[in-house]
Amino acid sequence: MDRRAFLTAAAAAGLAQVVTPEQAFARAAASQPAWSLAVGDVMGDIPRQSLRRIHGKPPAGLAGTLYRNGPARFRRPGGDATHWFDGDGLVRAFRIGPDDASLEAKFVDTFKRRQDAAARAVITPGFGTLGSDRAVIGSADDTNAANTALLPIGGELLALWEAGSPYSVDPATLETRGLKTFSPELAHMPFLAHPRIEPGGRVWNLGLAGRRAIVWTLAPSGAVERTTLVDLPRASFIHDFTATDRHLVIVLQPLIQDRMVLPFVDAFSWRPEEGTQVLVLDKDDLSRRRLYDLPAFFFFHLGDAWAEADGTVRFDACLDSTPDFAVHGARDILTGKPAPNGVSLAMVALHPDGRAELNRTPLTAEFPRADPRRAGLSRSKTIINSVRTQGRPLLRGVGVSDWRTGKADLFDYGPDHCAEELLFVPRPGDGNELGGWLVGTSLNLKARATELHVFDAAHVSDGPLCSWRAEVGLPVGFHGAWVGG
């Protein structure tokens, strides 16, 4: 709803009270479907608060912080963001102790957020928001919403975006320390929101610029080991890539950048007739490469890859048949339209002889995660969000899919919930795959509150071992990270 029109109508109706932005947002939201709370506005930082335990008790040995990131401010008096991916990043910290849990949240203090706040309008261009010629843009970093994911490394917490430098956030206070440029010559370089972390802590990431990519390699300390430019077969939209212990796997879907326009998403054309390509690079020598062909599909997220004894590379992916949600649906949900998407789980196999296989399943799935101790190594299980509600854009369940048995162990929060990503936390002394807990959040639409849940990773369908409820309902975020202790 247009806020200016709302305020004008309220004045004409003879309202005696002053209508604040908070009141205006609340009244506009009242006319929207219940799930629109998932893309609502947070007006400011959330001070640290204790969570109320509503079910079970925390398992012995579980202690640490679940950090989550996601867009949480879309609307301003003089103009709004027009795409879900363009809201200001809000970093949440869910801290779990032996007997209690707490929540606090702070916006990343980006140049974009300060510029929009000063203008009292969203004037900064973004992934799907055109912006205004009033915006001052010196580099990609000036459009950075820092709203997608988080990377704990070297004592820092990096808030990740796509096209520019990460922002450094203090893990203890969530205060923004500033842009993380690594070195002067690497300032403003793109750094994707989905780095791949080896079990030993080394980090691999990409930065995209059309048909070229910068390959980042970071030490566990956060120091840059090397950066390498590589050529790509096409200027594909890439939000995620994957890796084995020896390879980088870059999936080049047929959403191709073929023009220079704003917003960014409008610079791409969908060319399904060109199919999907998969580029495999050798980590030790990035000039050694193999290229595979697959049928056309669209994706946001991939699971960890691994190489089998015969050299076959496998990875799982959450696929859609078209990019309609990225282009249109993620705009529609900000206006209360359901914009459902048809994403489902699939497995890709890349054989040494050049053959590539795509095995789609009927299982609804997004946000694939795995046991990080097995990143790049053989595994059989994938943690997912699942369970679709007709007429809603977001999923309401979580679970684990087993590739060896073909079965999925799912838990449905119910129609009053929007599920968020689950992360795996190892149980002390348990080295089995998924020997531990799954920790994640959901938005309870009926209670208008965010909830924190802990599952036994081997028995997700039994429901949470423990759940807490916050005093606030935060918008649905994207990705997070767990830091133990």
C-alpha cells in the first residue's frame, strides 16, 4: 500500500491523532494477508531480550550463538524498495546457554541505509529496485545492503551481500565495524554471499563480473591466501556455487546478463534453449577445467559437492523450472501477492567421461545445508526447508533428506508458521553424520513472534526438543551461521 495515499485518506477521515510511521505501517499491514508479516518492516534495533521457553528443555552440551541475517526494512515515507532482496540487512543473534536463550538484533550500518534514511526514501538502486538519480554511488559498496548471509572468520562476523565488500560486525555487540576490504587493492571487489568452508577452516569464494570471476581463497584466520581471475563460458546469474575437497563447481544457468541496466535483475535474459553448463575447476590449478552440459533450470542454492572414488562429482541442488520468482515473485510478495515458486530437490552427477546426469525429485526443498564437518566429502543427508502451503510464497516445514534411502524425515510447523533455515551443530563426542542437533527459527504468524527451535538431527519428525519465543516477530531472513561456546 502507498503510505502517502494512506496518510492522506486518514487525514480526510478526520483522524484527530498524529499518525506516526509505525502506526501507518501497522494499519497498512492489517489489510495484507497474514504471511505479509514475513516481509514487514523493523523500525529499529532490537535490544537484547530473554526468550520465553515454550516447549521442552535445551539438550545438555548445546551452547553457542545462532547468527542470522536478512532484509528487515523495505519502506520509507518517500519511496519503498520494490524487491524482497533489497531491504536493509538486520543481523540477529540467538544466544543459547545451558538454561536460557536470548535475542538481540541490529541493522548493519551501511552507506546504503544511511543514504536512504537521510532521504527518507529508498533511493539506492538494488537487485530489483531502480532507485533514484538522487543516490550517490561511488562504487558497488555504496549499494550494499549487507542482508544475505554471515561468515564468522578470524574473530570477525562478516555480513555478506553479492556485488561488493562484506561488512564487518562485532560478534559480541553486533555493532558495525565498517567495510571489510581485506587490502587496498581488493577494495570494492565482489564477494558472494555463499562461501564454501573446508573442514579445516579454509574459505573459498567467488566474485562475479560478467564473464569473469575472482576466486578468493582465505585462511582460517581471515587472511587472503590468494585471489585469481578466471574466465567463464557465459555471464550467468550466480548466487551460489559449490565445492568438493579438490574442486570448485560453478553452475552456469541460462539466466544470462546481456545488457547494462538498472535494476540489476533486469540486465538478464532467460535463455532455456541454451541449457545449463557446469564448470569444474581444480583447486590446486584453476586453469585445469572441465565443462558439462545439463538441461535448463534455475536455482538459488546448491548443497555441498563431493567426489567419489571413480572421479564422479555429485552435488544436490534446489531447482525451479524458471527464474520467475527471482524476477517477479520476490517483488510481488512485498505487495501481499502470494508469488509461490516450484522449487524442488535434485541431484547432479558429473562423470569423468563427460556425461552429466540430473535426477529431480518431487520433494519441495530450499536452503540445503549439511554437516559442515563433511564439507566437500562424501555424505548421504541434506538438511532442507520443505512443506508448501497453497497460495503462500514461503515454506512452513523443515527436515532431512536421505539420498541413500530416498526418504525424508520432515517436521511441519503448521500453517501459522514461516520456516527459516536450519543449521547443524555437532553433539560433543559424536562423529556420525548429523550426529547432533539442528538449530533454526520460524516466524509464528498467529502469535506474531519469532521462535527458536532445537531438533535432534536424527529424529526431526519427532518435533523440537526445545523451543523459545521472542517478544517480537522479525521478518523472515535468509542465511546464518553457528558459533559454539
